[in-house]
Amino acid sequence: MTELLGPVLILGARSDIGRCIAVEFAKAGCGVILAARDVASLEADVSDLSLRSGVTARAVQLDVLDMDPAAFFDRLGELPGTVISVVGLLGDQAESAAQPATARRVMDSNYTGPALLLGEAATRMEARGSGCIVGISSVAGDRGRKTNYVYGSAKAGLTAFLSGLRHRFAGTGVRVITVKPGFVDTAMTASMNLKGPLVAQPEEVATAILKACRGGGEVIYVRPVWRLIMAIITHLPEAIFKKTKM
């Protein structure tokens, strides 16, 4: 089993999944760096992690829509052993389709910002000879669908980027992991009223990521059933796919 590389930097640490990841890695003994736009909102998390797990925890400011990746890592002061991107914005498909500015925000939040940060981290890790990169993508990126193609296209871009990083850094000591959670019961999806066997909890995602970082795979479907579902969807002939209501 691969040894965990710490400290762990969590990009998008204010999210439900980000907070669960922080707890999971802190329990495993890793120091934690929480990154989000509103640093003050992370003060309680930093204190809780330090008191409960006895690890070093701190918060840093990050806006993926307005940042210089190199400058961000320079300011960080230490290169983390593991970088996990939980950054994402679901958005509203109808609004994104009607308003280019809204679509750009969804695309940049889910692809451009995270990809630039993870690419910078991987390059620095290669120079050191070790590191672990984790990007949370989505099954929505496996095939474009009319109900969420703006969000899905951005996640498809992130999936392809992570695949490219994994290929580029193979054999360098840098591991690159892609995580596809499927539906997750979080504040971001609260309006969707999700229930049933296809819906994961944030804690499940955190556990799956910790396992992957310890050597449990490189492309992770948190609920394995999603691998089968998306295999079927992606292999539907276009003529048939266009008749579906997905």
C-alpha cells in the first residue's frame, strides 16, 4: 500500500466534500491546508481539525477564477505531498445556454481554474520526485447530454486533462487520480432531491479518495454501478442517443 503523502492541500475546502476529505486525511495523520475564497469561513474547520486530530491545519485564500497558479504555490510556502481539487460549480443549464458569461463561469470553475492549478502542482512535484494529484471530475463528462452539457463539457475537459497528466508523469513518482462521484448528497445538489442507490454521501467520496491515494486505483467511480451505467450510455449509437431524454 502506498504511503500517504502529506500535507494535503484541498482546493475548494468549503464544500461538503472538501470538508469531509479534510477530516478523513486528518484522521489518517496528514497535515491539512484548506483553500477557498473566504478564508475566514474556514477558521472553525482549522480549529476543529487541529483539536480533534492533532494535525497541523491552516487556511489559505484561493479564487480559481482570478489567480496565478505559480504565484499561488509560491505564496503557499511549502509544496504539499497531495493536492486534491474539489472545486466545481453545477450551474443551471438553461441559464448557461442563454448567457455566455454564465456558461464561461461554469466552464472556468470546473475546468480552466482547477486544471491550471493541478498542472502547476504536478510540475513542481515532478522536480521533487514525488506527489499525488487528485481531481474530482464527474460522470457528466463521459458523454454530453442536453440536460447539463455546459457543466458536462467542462468536466470532460478536466477528465481529459487529468488523463494527460497521468500519461505525462508516469514513472516520475507523481500519481494522478481521477474521481467520478456520480450523484452526491450535498448542498450543491439539494434542489435535486436526490435519493436511492446511485447517490453517494460526501463521506463516501472522502473515503474513496483516501483509499485511492493509498494505492487503490487511478480512475475511481465512487459508486461502482456508475461505471456500468456510463459504459452503456457512452456506447449508445448517436441515432438512438438523440431520442433519449437524459
